[in-house]
Amino acid sequence: MPELPEVETIANGVHDRIHGRTIRSVWTSNKPQTFKTPPDQIAEALTGSRVDRVHRVGKTIVVDLSRRRKTMQFLIHLGMTGRLLVSTPDTPIPPHTHAILTLSGGSGGIKELRFVDARRFGRLSITETAYEGPGSEPLTISLEDFIVLFHHRKTPIKAALLNQSLLHGVGNIYADESLFRAGIRPRRQVGRLTRAELGRLRTALVEVIRHAIELGGSSVSDYVDADGVRGFFQLEHRVYLRTGEPCLVCGTPIQRIVIGGRGTHFCSRCQK
DNA sequence: CGTCCCACCTGATTGC
DNA sequence: TGCAATCAGGTGGGAC
């Protein structure tokens, strides 16, 4: 999936294109797995609602809606391959499209917000209470809270970074990239990391995420932002998907191992 | 409860 | 060329 930087890029792009518009009609596919809230309830909640704001919480895109003084949120989790496209109605509908919202009210005529998801790991839902997400935001958590979060855990640090109930928004790319930049091996037990190492990790994580947001995220395969334009952070990857290639710092071949079922890339010389 | 592992899907790429 | 194996940015649930 798009991780935090990609989701932020997409949410901002969609906000710019559709905020202030009103949803006139909704079409959904009949694939039940996609809909955490049943599709007819989603359609009922969206139809006639105005889009006040599109933002993100963790890896979830949150669409703030209002209708007759009542507020709701439309939650979009992109899974691994989910895409959110703003199109004109005459644009051909891509395969694996699962929801189409028809929007009126802005300049440039009728627009459609389309949710497309080949692997169907994405999820759509409606909530009436403000969505907060399961964990802490990596960009704003304090150093002390960051240290407390990982206190006394036994899992490898890589697995802990991917655990969304601790930090939300970090995925496989930015876990590997931040561990490389902090010089920490992905298998290290979290509880055994020093305060200094956790401090380096937090700094590296914030830097790598901020830098990725500036570049519009990473687009390795099928992530595309709301404009259909790709991000450029993949050019900055130092270990992710570079198995066997020389480390950009020391030349040692990058290794790939599996932690928690996820491919994990690191430099055995630069990371201790 | 914490941790591990697999299932959920399709598509691109690699290797025989 | 064809076909099978492997890999992919994520999560949730069951087993232990």
C-alpha cells in the first residue's frame, strides 16, 4: 500500500480537487470484502453530502462530510493496490473499480471520485464519530512517548515499526529506510535498543517521511496519486528492493531477509 | 495480552 | 513461447 507519505499526497491532491463539492450519486461494485460498511449504507450516507475536507489519519484517507448540519466521515484504506482517482465522467472506467462518487458544484463541471483496487485489500467505511486511528502519528510523537511505546517489547524493531497499534502510517518501505538511516539492524529486539538508538530511529523516521512527502511519495509499481502523477521518493531508496546491489555508503551488497512475513532489506555493515 | 503466521487477492517478473 | 514460482507499499484473525 501507499504508506503515510503516499496517503498524504493522495489526500491533499483529492482535497484540492473535490472539497466543497456535493455528492450527487454513488455507484459501488458488489465485492463484499471491499466494504466494511455495507455498500447500500455507504451510498445512503454519501448521497447529498458535501465534501468539507479530505485529509489522512495514519494510512487512512478521511473524507469529512456534512448534510443538513449532520457530520460524518468516509474512510478509505487503500490496502496494497488501492488508488483514488478524480476523473471526468467521460474517462474510461479502469478495471477493478469498486466505487464511483459523482460530484457537482465546483468549477470544471461534473467530476467523479473513483476507488480502484486490483487486489481488494482496501476497505471503505462510514463513521459518525471522528476517526482517530489505532496508534500514534510518527511525525508528531515526542521522544519520551516514542521510547515508552517500545519499552519492554520482545519483537524485532522492524516488526514493531510495522505494528499500526503502536505507530500508524509506517509501512515496509519507510521501516527499512529509517532503520538503515539510523544504523540499526531490523532483527534487533526493541527492548534492547538504547535510548540513543531509539532517538536516532525517531529522527530518521521523521526525516525520511518528511522528505518522501516533499517528493510526492514513492511509486514502485502501481501507486498513482490523484492526478495520475507518480511520486519520486523511490529514487531515494537506499535499501528497499535493492537486494544484492551495493550499499550506497560502504558498497556491501544489500541483504534481504524475512521478518514477520515481510521482505526486509538492510546493510550488514552499516547497520548494527 | 503479546507474538507469529497465514489468508485475503491480482498482476508483474523471473526462471526453467 | 509457456507455465510455475515468487514477489509486491497491508491488515485482521486465529493459534499458541
